Amino acid sequence: MLIFEQSQPNRRNYSQAPLAKAEVKDIPEKFRRKKRPLLPEVSEMQAVRHYTRLSQLNFSIDTHFYPLGSCTMKYNPRACNKLAMLPNLLGRHPYAPESTGQGFLACMYELQEMLKDVTGMKAVSLTPLAGAQGEFAGVAMIRAYHDSRGDKTRTEILVPDAAHGTNPATAVMCGYTVREIPTDANGDVEIEALKAAVGPQTAGLMLTNPSTLGVFERKITEIAKIVHEAGGLLYYDGANLNAILGRVKPGDMGFDVIHMNLHKTFSTPHGGGGPGAGPVAANDRLTPFLPVPIVGKVQNKYLWETEKTRPQTIGRLSANMGNAGVLLRAYVYARLLGREGMHRVAEFSTLNANYIMAELSKRGFDMAFPKRRATHEFVLTFKKLKDETGVSAMDVAKRLLDKGFHAPTTYFPLLVPECHLIEPTETEAKEELDRFIAAMEDILKEARTSTDVVKGAPHTLPVKRLDDVRAARELDLTWKRAG
Amino acid sequence: MLIFEQSQPNRRNYSQAPLAKAEVKDIPEKFRRKKRPLLPEVSEMQAVRHYTRLSQLNFSIDTHFYPLGSCTMKYNPRACNKLAMLPNLLGRHPYAPESTGQGFLACMYELQEMLKDVTGMKAVSLTPLAGAQGEFAGVAMIRAYHDSRGDKTRTEILVPDAAHGTNPATAVMCGYTVREIPTDANGDVEIEALKAAVGPQTAGLMLTNPSTLGVFERKITEIAKIVHEAGGLLYYDGANLNAILGRVKPGDMGFDVIHMNLHKTFSTPHGGGGPGAGPVAANDRLTPFLPVPIVGKVQNKYLWETEKTRPQTIGRLSANMGNAGVLLRAYVYARLLGREGMHRVAEFSTLNANYIMAELSKRGFDMAFPKRRATHEFVLTFKKLKDETGVSAMDVAKRLLDKGFHAPTTYFPLLVPECHLIEPTETEAKEELDRFIAAMEDILKEARTSTDVVKGAPHTLPVKRLDDVRAARELDLTWKRAG
Amino acid sequence: MPFIPHTDADVKAMLKSIGVNSIDQLFDEIPEKLRAGKLTQVPEGLSEMEVTRLMQARANQDGAYINFIGAGAYEHHIPAAVWEIVTRGEFYSAYTPYQAEASQGTLQLLYEYQTMMASLTGMDVSNASLYDGASGLAEAVLMAVRAHKKARKILMPSTVHPIWRRVVRAIVANQNIELVEIPLCMECGNIIPDSLKQYEGGEFAALVIPQPNFFGVLEEVDALTDWAHAHNMFAIGLVNPTALALLTPPGEWGAKGADIAVGEGQPLGAPLSSGGPYYGFMCCKEALVRQMPGRIIGRTVDKDGKPGFTLTLQAREQHIRRSKATSNICTNQGLVVAASTIYMALLGPEGLERVARTSHANTLALIEKLTAIQGVTRVFDHPVFHEVVLRLDAPVSETLRALEAQGILGGYDLTEHYPHLGQSLLVCATETRTPEDINQYAFHLERIVSKRRLDPPCAVKTNPNI
Amino acid sequence: MPFIPHTDADVKAMLKSIGVNSIDQLFDEIPEKLRAGKLTQVPEGLSEMEVTRLMQARANQDGAYINFIGAGAYEHHIPAAVWEIVTRGEFYSAYTPYQAEASQGTLQLLYEYQTMMASLTGMDVSNASLYDGASGLAEAVLMAVRAHKKARKILMPSTVHPIWRRVVRAIVANQNIELVEIPLCMECGNIIPDSLKQYEGGEFAALVIPQPNFFGVLEEVDALTDWAHAHNMFAIGLVNPTALALLTPPGEWGAKGADIAVGEGQPLGAPLSSGGPYYGFMCCKEALVRQMPGRIIGRTVDKDGKPGFTLTLQAREQHIRRSKATSNICTNQGLVVAASTIYMALLGPEGLERVARTSHANTLALIEKLTAIQGVTRVFDHPVFHEVVLRLDAPVSETLRALEAQGILGGYDLTEHYPHLGQSLLVCATETRTPEDINQYAFHLERIVSKRRLDPPCAVKTNPNI
């Protein structure tokens, strides 16, 4: 039942609005709204009950194993939420003076410092509001760099065909054309193709490493050299940073700029799709172009560095400095982990992924790259199963829901047919992995013995399989009062 | 799965205990524990996931209509929780000096003042930790009063046979014997029986009004007169205060002492069985005997009144002053309601109960007291249904769970066979009541057409009907490691 | 090893299953010289207790002020229920609802949100949110350019938030989109519709129409919208959602209504929180829906015909369209949108209107008190909503600093972005400001301003004894 | 009408269904003169925003102090997860699990709690909680008397918390139960087992054995337990649950172990919160389970044989047994117990032991610093757990007031309840106290004490210039 279906005209919450109805005489009638908006008219308890019940319809980290590849669904420590919501932190206006925000700014400054170390870069801007904005910032900085040198010939961004969809979309937003570089059978970039593609038109290369194929790009140093020698720059898509945190620094691989998804590696909540946070880090060459504001420190006072002190900046990406509350959560998480804790992230996320891969291999599942190590995630393909039984990767995914597991990422990376991208993260216990492995094995059996059960899944969720085609064809995007 | 079944030796939460393991040399070996306790060894996420999932197995006000008679399951405003948990309030030590608690004590003082008005009494002590302790305080005060007058002959407490079970149990705890007074067919106390029962041995009468039968005791003034003339005192069991809040004051009915369940009328959370809070209020005669501490006010400073200033007190009932955090929630609730809001409580809880009663009557349900008004609750009986179909009040209750409603109180009051005691409270909307009425009607039909479905209920809950007999016979009260 | 559940026995068993001897060996594909990524600048880990103490100290350091700053972020009361529900693990720790059947909670909530926002703005459809109001405005500009197909210029009034204009510039600049600034009327503080004549025939894709504008001043939205439509451009309404409880929604501006409505969602249940997370809302006419960026939720049915909710129109999105996507936007601000949805459900139309009315009335009460002070004047003579520009006969920055010392944040200093307005500041008093707060502001401002008049700073400097 | 959802149309329809004309008419059975119960002293209602502001002001007024008071309520770090989960509506707003099938969350949690407590105390069984430690001790006394059947006297050491002893007296006094106080050894601060000889043959139902006792001092629990059993009385262990991570559990005291273990559960996850809500835990030997008051959860199976949990042994309870019940106890402290259960799950045996060790080590560090100050001495020469009695050569109350002015709560003043100990106070430093906190305490105490020594108060009084 929708909240609107519980609404009654003139029902309202007396506690939740000013008790006296203030008069408004000075706004002329022509500016005034004539018809009330369709907001619910429900009691406080109706609202609380409705949204509490709705919440229970979700799978989430706090309730389910959620091995959604490329999304890094790890435990979100509750302390991060609680401490980011201390009353003074919540109450601070973004345009309140720096003098009233030394505590907040200290956290942000220290977060910048830690992220510099993590990335092996020289400077960090926390301002991008999400991964895609971080990507945008990175590519815009590459463009600003070439522009600053008067180099107008560079119109092309190289993107491996395995890249996240945001990469080409971002390059276009920055006014570039995109050239895709193919991947070889082992998941590495085809070096010869790259060599053939670079030239004076090359502005840069966008890459994530480990790649979206769940393997580490082994020729990264060579790739960096090829691109740099052609005058291009390298942008690192930090979506997969969890695989290397505390083990490998993108700066050491030769990247010039990187964005990080703090909602992945630094475990801020995914919140049903956001908010995220996508800080960018740059080496010396690109530092002048970082988006503002950045938190600076002068004589033990923290302050905003803006366009005034950073005239070459690509500018601002949000009204304030990014998703401050998300950054605070990341800061708390980083302080809880500390140096040693961060080193363990890559180790144990990699251990978990390789363990599931090994166990599933033994049980007859097909790996997309059977000869490679898994990184923090790996790809398996149900192509053979589909050919044999008609059971698709999507069917397996839906059947997993019935068994109490969120599905892995499906049909991504696009290069692998009928695939699952599985990322367990470091915070899952072996027992949970074992239960997942057992569930996968069950489904594989069911696919052959009770095909319809798998193809008809899910059976036990609040709804059965939804008609996505109808959703797109007969658009129903808002509720309308009947009649 | 139990939390213990997710435990692994030497697994632990590094963030949740001091990082350095302090040495303890000065405690001799003979005092030291040799074997570790069986506490779970799980990760933070495992614990969070486990208890989050467990919570989802509960019905609660925040998720379900919960018409549990005599328990007043009304909406618990979220503001009460949030504001009672402000850091300074949570952090204050109970033995911190009064000078560091003027804010807290001001709330408590004002709560006392409001409860005086609500009850029509002269003084209030907030200290009892729950309703049963409030009852104990009330009867102990009656005893202290008689003792203070050297009146040792009064050894008996009168209790209507419809009373809550705590009433006789409390009387016994105070060293009294209990004499039950019968109830007439309309739910009133039998006046003649009362007259016959009172005498020089009568210490007092314990009564709730409206009674547990869901009707108002109409002859209350006469009853008070009879007991008082016999030298006894009247104790008011405030469990049903929600029926009269802002309409009738127990002090005006002639009661000498009353306890209130703040977790009912003042909407503090029931918390799966507590904590409650059971303040007592007394008239002039019994005020000297109130339990301590009480919050006093001298020259605009708040302070504790203790045994020193109240030498006739019955003493202390808890280490500190009651369930302070619960009292804070009640205070916030009272301030939100205010005078007018309180007046509405009795009105709308009574309206809701009478509406359900009227609608169910029309649908063929049997009321225990069909000629009486419902108060905030009412009793119906399934005796006829049981005789005809074998479907019991318990079966109907369990079937309600399947339909998404918590069951009413069953088999209480004891005087009415196969009964339900239904209390909707004022915070439920008419639509919800209508859905409940429809569900009851459905079940009545099912009882005749698909008897087994009703008798086998519930079918859709995490477990089917549980074997209570086995639970009591083969006691399994703690989990033991296998082997 | 915080948050890592592995026991030594687990690790041993897992390594054995994989067939390696150590965790290190799992990294053997990584070139050795890259594997030395030890951290040196990250401090040692702290226990939760230690971090708690640290963060409490940081929060205490920042203090709590009586706030009269608005300027795009507004301090409204947020019902306690809002964030207690939003931070339930099931909302807080879920991801984008890719598996719709396992995400009906988030999906239904977002569908309800879309319904509320579309109705509040008077538009046909809404997306499920963008990052914030400023970047949302940039997305609206990009959307208008995409939909218009021909023009790549945008008319952007200087009465739009100056920082938001910078954000738009940063985001759209690389796509050869030109922002043409419309000057404001120095008397009314808004855009005079007649002044737009100069832009006729200039091939613009859209006109941005703020309501209220950055100064709180109401724009002639009907005339502006009609003018835009008459000259073949889209009308982009930039609106404050609280104000919409009182003001004509963009969907009803002029003869045909605005084409796109966009704005900052923060006033609807998000705390100020040093600037984020907030969210941008975006609504549009049905005809433009396939040009709209961001996630969109649709209602459909399951295979038994039962209604359910799912992500829809994904063909627009970057993970399918890649370089041809409508935007690179991926995540939205789901959790903050959840807060807004619950906020709107708790307030209802009547409650939201009361918030708007009281905020407006409080601002007027503040203005009355402040302009009664000698040397404080109201700059623009035109109706406003809940925000006003004042001019002082003292330097704004010094005055604000003096107020800060009294625990008051006195407003937003306009001297940097609008130097031609003189020593001006933008003040706002929402429903959270009490009469006492307002009196305090007036009391201290009078003291500060009059002291300065009686004792000009240079006199102070010449007398070392003071 | 806060929280009342009825619209006028609803009310009209409902009255019509009932067949009355007004809500007033529903009260027509109440004698008219009783119906005038208008409230006069309750203020007008406030909006949530107003109450929020009020409560924030009240909380600010109370401030935050560095706390060195223990005395039965201990400041420990509580993991953030604990109360975020406990206050989820499904735990927070559920009632006693009368309908077991609809309450498996609460029931399973309580079963887990019972398991943890039984193991922590080394006993066979646990109930699901009592109101608090003090009233729990009273219930243990009543239980012992019920189970003993003959004796109605109890041996109560004066090393038990003095206020708790008052509580026990208030609760059991009306049942003709006599509490006989055992004096403490003035050198060791505990009960000398040999001194119990005088009570032999006195017909006691039980001996209460605190560990640690009110002074933090460890009692000779083995000898005391054996003595009690040798003289036909029950041994009631009164224990601090944090201490049990380090100390021998009551179930292993002496040859046979204590019969009942009881204590205050607050240290396991409940905030100090001005004294409540806390909870009392109670565990006992299997043989006594049917004498135990309070709710008890049992594991059983459903009709399909699937395990599930339910309230059990209800035959003991007042709603069935009425005047023959084991106690009038009805509600328990469910929500706080939920917090403790999650606390224990998050800490685990190792974590709880670390908390105990660090608390103890911090207290020793504090003592070392404080007793290095001239005029500050440790009173008892015996091992302690995390709490110590100090004697000052200055008045305790004045000293504490001077410390309070420095933001320090210096301990619990013993002069009221133990005047024979002189100017003594009880101090405690849990794991939440940092070295800096401890140094601050020592620094200020030294300053205060030495100032007083150099400038005795009478001198101050005679010199009006100081």
C-alpha cells in the first residue's frame, strides 16, 4: 500500500509543524499557490509504520550477504554514522565561518592527508559528490592541463572496452571523443592495440586496476609509459581500490589522477543508491587543477582554499564542499582502521574472493579467467549452463535471492557473456562464504533437475519477478488519485 | 540460528575493546577466573546482522496494530527517544551532585507537577521502576500509614476478583492477606459483598477504574465511602489510566494513592517487556510515606528529597531514582501533548474502542458486557464459537497474526471465558480499525468454513504454533555447546 | 584487524583450498616493485572508544550558534522520526536497487518521492534525485541543450546563487555551452522581463528562472516563462521546495508552465551538516522524460500481476549507453531522498505550508527589528520569501565577526559576489528561530553598529589605553 | 491533537456507527460530578521543535564532566551499534512476548541473554532480568527465604552498597524478614570469614556475598560460600558483571558454588543516564529455578518440530498465581537487556576481559598518582577490582566541590554512610578514562589539598582581602 492510499484529507501531525499558523500578507496573490500539493496526510505513526515496514522489504548489508561485484558492499560501522551525526556537526551551516568549523575542518584535512598516502598522490580534493563526479573532475583536470599548455590537439580519451560505463560517458561530458582499447583473453589490455591508438590526439587513458574483469592489469607500468610518451595522462578509476588498499598505490603505477569511491573502499553507506563521495587525488602535474574548495592549514588554523588561492582549478562541483557528512563517516572509518587495518583490507578481500573462486571452480562453475588470480572480485560465466538448460545468469541471480543472498552483479563486465561479478569484501566470515558456495551449488543442481524453479525465481520475496519491459513501455512514474 | 552458532574461537572485534591488553598483577590467582565465559566470538557485522534480523521477527507498534488489552500499545513518539538520549543526559552519573543535574531535575520536577494534576493528588514520587513496584509502593504506604497510627489490626486487603494478578501478589508482598470481592453481571463490584467484607481488619481496597472488564465502575464514590468508613484506604491501579486521562481524576473518585504505568498512558516504549516506570501519587494523608528520592525545589534550585527530609517514607525501591531515562521520555511526551492533548487521549481511545465494539457487535461477535459502554477497551467472548466449532479464543488470536495484526489479550480478564480484551488506543486511524474489523469478520467465517485453518494458525510467521507444555516440562533455558 | 572476522584457522583452511601458502602469494601477479605500497602517513588505528572521544572533542570545538544564514541551505526542524528510520540498516546499508525484488522498500519509497516532488513542483514526472541543487542545475542546463538540439547558449540571471553559477560553468564548460548572464534590477533585486528584449533572436536553449531568487526576491515567473516559450527556449524553474508550499509551482508558471524544475532538496529534512549530503531534485514535463538524467523508478507488475517497483528507462544510463548516455550520473542521494520522503509524509501539505509561513513571518519580524536600527536598511523593495538583503553602514565582515563572538551567525556576506550592492548581507530566519533569537540579534547588532558609529575604529587605534 | 489521526469525517462516521451524537456521550456512565477532571497545571502542548529546543537547553545546563564515580554505576564505552539496534522500532515498541510466534526476535535474544549470563556467572540458569541490581538483591533475598522454607533471617554484610541495603529493607520488611548486618574489617575493608562464627546456629536463610564489595575490595568468597553451606544457608553472590571477566564466577565459589547470583547489569551496555533504566540480573542453580522470580524464556519446538522460543514457567507468575506468585514482578527491563546482549556479543569474552583489565589498571594508575599527593592515603590494604577507597586530610565534600569546578567528578563521598571511615571517598577509573584525565585529577587534587594545607579556611575567613 502506498503512503498516499493511507492519506485522508485534513489529517495531520500537530507536533511536526509550528502550532500557530502565521499570516502571510505581503506576498501578492499572483505569486501564490492555488492548489495544495499531493503530499500524504497521515499521522506520525502511520508514516513511521509505513516506512519501517517498507525498510523491511530491502536486502542490505545489515541483513544479508551482498556480493555485488564492483560495489564493495562491506560492513558500514555504526560508529561512523553515530559520530558523523553529533549535534554540532549536523547543525553547522556550510557558509558558517572557518573559525566555527575548526573541528570539522581538522577531520577533513586529516582525511585529505590519509588519502594522499593511500593513493601515493600529492594532493587531494574531497569535493566531488560521487564517483562519477570524481571521474568528471579527473578528466576535466586532464583537459585543463592540456589547455593550460595551449595543447589543443588532444581530443581523444582512450578507454579499455572493459571499463565502467561511466568512463566513456564522462569523457564525453568533458568534450572528448572516446576510443576503446580491446582486452586480450587473459583480461589484460592489448598492448599493441594501445600502441596503435595513442598519438598526438591522445588526451589520456582511463583505467581501473584491477580491471572490471576482476584481474590485475599486469602491464600497467608499460601502459603508463606508452601513454605518457604520447603526451597523454593517466586517470585511475578508483572503483576497485578495495583490491589494493594498503598494498599498491596508484601513484606508483604511473597514474596522474585518481578518484576514490569512499562509499566503497571507505565503507560509507550506500544508502539505497547514495550519497557517495568521490574525492580526487593528483600528482604534482595535475595538482593546480584540482576542484575547490580544498582544506588548507596555515599556522595550525584550517581554512578553505578556493579559486583565489588556486586560480587554475577546474572550479566547483557542488554548492559547498561535497557530501560533508559522508566524508566524516569515511574519516571515522579511516581512523578506526588505521595503517594496519588498511593494509588488511586488500589482503582479506582478496583472500575471500579467491576462496569463493576456488571452491566454486571445484564445484564445476566456469570462471571467465580461470588461469588468473582473483583480485577482490572475480567473474564467472553461465554461458554453458544457459546453452544446456536455458537457465541464465539472471535466473541464477534471482534464485540466490530466494536463498537469502543478494545476487552478484549480473551481465557486467559486458565482455563476458552470462556472467556474475562476485565481490565478497573482507568483512564476510568464512561461514557465510561457505553458505553462499553451498547455495550456488544447490542452484546449479536445481538448474538441471528443477529448471522451472530456477527460471521462475524468486519465489519467496515480496514480489515475484517484475516486468521491466512493461515498466519502460507503460511509464508509471507517479501515483495519481483515482477518478 | 543462535549467535553462539556463529561464534568461532578467537574471533573478535578489535574496535570494541581497549587495543592494549593491560596487565593485572595485583589480583591473586585464587580470585581469578580460570575458564572463559561462553560469550559469542563474532565480528561486529555478524552481531549487527544477527540482531537486526532478529528484530524483524517481532511484531511491534512501529510495524503492526497491537490491540493488546490492558497494555495500551499506542504510538511511541520518536522524539521522546531521541531527546532522552541527548549525550549529556545519557552521560550523567546518578551520584553526580545536584548542581550538575539542574536540567534533568527540572524535567523530573515538572513531571511530578503534571502527574499531580493528572491524578488529582497532592504529591508524586517517580521512583518505582515499574507498575508492580508502583503497586507495591502504594500498598506499602497504606501499611505504613496504619502502622504510624499504631493500628495493627488491619491485616486484609480487598481485591475485586476482576483485578490484575499483580494486585493480590502485591498485597501478599506487603504482608497482607487478600480477600476477593465478586463482580456482578454488569461488571460492577458487588456492593453488598463489599459491605460484608469490610471491617476493622480492612487495610484497604485495590481497584482499577475502569476495571479490567473494560467498563467504568459506576459506584466508585459509594465504594470509596464504604472503605473509608471502615477505616481502610483506597489504592488505584493506574494500569487503565488511558481511559480517563484528562477526563476523570482518581483523586476525585476518592482514592488515597495511585500508581501510573508511564509505559502505557505516557507512551514510553514497552521495549519487549520493559523498562517501565510506575510513579505513585498520594493525597495529603499518604504523602509522608511516599518512597524517596523525590525531586524538591528550594529557591529555584532543584534537589533530592531523601530519608532526611521525609523520615516517614517507606524507603527506597531502587539504587537511584527509578528508570530516569523512561521518565524523561514520559516528560517529553507530556510536553508534546500538553493540556489539550491529554484531554483528547481518553476521548479518542474511548471512541476507538466503542467503534470496534459497535462494528463487531453488528457482525455477530458476543460482547461480555453488551449493555455497557466500552471504555478504552472492551471484552468479547468466543464461548459460543468454541462450543459450536471448537475454535478457541487462542485460535482466533493466532489467526489474527497471520492477517498482520497482533492479537488482543487472551483469557484475561479471568472472569470471562474464552475472551479477548481489545484496546486499540487513540493513535490508530479508523482505516486500521476497519481492517482489523474485517480481519475478525473473516476469521469468524473461516472458523465455520475452514476450521482447521484457524485451529492450525499461525501459518505465515517465523514459527508455527509453539509447544508451551514442552517448554515448561523439558526446560531448555540456556544453549549448550554440543558434545 | 577491525571488521575482519577471520580467525587463524579460517585463514589456514582458505589458503589450503586456494592452494597457496600465504595471503601474499595471492598478489603474485602484481609486479613486485608495485607491491611496496606501505602506508606511512596514516596513523595507527584507534578503538571506537578513542575515536568517539576524538569526534566529540572536534564537535565541541565547533560549538553551536544561533544561525541566520540561509543562502541556499536552510535550518529547518527535522522530525526525530526521519533519521531514526533512514538510518535503519535496511535503508542505510542497501545499494542501488539493481535486484528490484530484493529492494522493494527503497523502490517504493522512491516512487512515492517522485510522486510528491512532481506534485510539489506541479510537473508531470520526477527523477529519483541528483547530487545537489547546484550540480542539478548544471544537469538541467545539459538536458535543455540535449532536448533543444540546436542552441547551446543558456540565459542565466545573476539573481541565481553565485556559487551555483560557478558550478554550472565548471560542469558544462567543456561541452561548448555558453552561459549568458542577465543583470539584475538594482532596485527590485530581480530580473525585469522587459529587459530580456536584448536577448531575442539570440538562439538560446533555455532561460533559468529562480523563484525565489538568491536574494529571496520573487521573480516575475509568469512573464519570464511565457517570454522563454515565445522565443523557442525551455524554461528551467529553479525553486526552493519549502517555498512551493506557498508559491505557484513551476508547472503552473505562465501559459504553459516551466519545462524543467530543479532545486536543492536540503530544506526537506536534511541537516545543514557543513554542506552535505544534500540532493538535487529534478522534475520535468512528460515529453522530456527520456532526456532526464539520473535514476527513475517505475511501477509495474510481477509475473503474477501484483504491483511492484523497478528502475526504469535505464536505456538512458551510462552503464548501458556508455558514451551516449544522458549523463555520467550513477549514484543518487538515495538516503537523503529517503529522509525527504519521510519528512514530507510527516509534514503533509498543511505542515509544510506552516513551515513556509512561519519561516517567512520570522524573517519579516527580523527585518522589522533590524531595520529599526540606525544604519541598517533593506536593499530591495519587492516581495520576498523568507530571505532578505540588508545594507549596513558598517563593514559587513567586521560586523559578522562581532556577532559571532556573541554566538550569532548574522547572515551571508554579499560583498564578495555582489560588490556593487555595497556593504550588504543576506539574512534568513526560518521557523526554528524564536522571538528571543531575533531579539538577541537585534540587540547585539544595534550595540555593534552604534558603538562603531560613536567610536570609529581609527579613534580606537589612536588611543592605546582603550 | 498530537498523535491522534482522526479527521472530522472519521469522528462523524464512527459516532454514527456507535449510535451516539458526541464523544462526550461515550462517558455517560461516569457519574457526572467526576467528569470535571480538567487539567489546570499541565502547560499547553509544544511542537516537537519547541520540545527539542527545551531539552537541548536542559541537557546543556547539565554539562559534561570527567567522571571518577563508580559506586554501583560504571561509565563504560558502549559500542555505537548497541543502541542503534536496540532502538529499532521492532525491539523498542514491542511488548512482552505474549504471542510467542509474533515475538521470536525478542524471545531468541532473551534466550541468548540467559545463556550469556548463566555462563558469565557460572550458574545453571538465568531469568530474563529484574528491575535493577538493588531490587534484584531484594528478590534474591525473598527467593532464598521461599526456598529455605524455615529461616527468615538474612546475613547482610555492611560491605554491600549502603543504598542497596536500604532498598532490600524497604522491599522485604513487610514480610517479616530480618536483615542482620555483618560489620566489616576496618583494615581490609571486607568480611573476615572467621568473624562469622558469632552467627552460627542463628537460623539464617542466606548469606549475601558481594564480589567485589562496595569498596571495590575482594571478599574471601570461597570461605564465605563454604561457611554458608556448612550452616544450612544459601549463598547469594552479588557480583559486578564486568569483573566476572576476570574473577571467579559465583558458580565456582567454594566447594559447591553460590546458589543464587545477582547484580546490576548496567555496566554491560547501559548508559549512566542519571540512574536508569538499568536492570538486575539473576541466575541460580537448576534446583531453584521454580523459585526464581521474573520472566524466563525457554526453547521449545513448533508443531512442525522447528525450534522456537517462548515464555515458560509462567505458572510462577502473578497473572496466573495471583496471591501465590513468587513475586509481583511483571515487566522486566527488556530493552536494556537487549542492549546488554548486543554489548556482550560485540565484546566477546576477550573484549570484556580487556575492558575489565583496563578499568582495573586505570584505577590503579589513578591511585598511584593520587596517593603520591601529601594527605591522600589508601584506606584498605587488600586486593580490589577497579574501585578504591581513599582518605583525605581535607573535608571530602569541599574537595569534591572544588574538583567539580574544574569539570571533574572526583568520586563518591563515603562520609554519610561510613562516618567511621573518616574523610573517605570511593574512586573509580574505568577504561574510558585517559591518562590525561587521570593527570588532570591528580593535578587539581594536589592543588586543592595543598592550598588548603597552606591556607587553611579559617585563615581565609580572617583575611577579608583574599
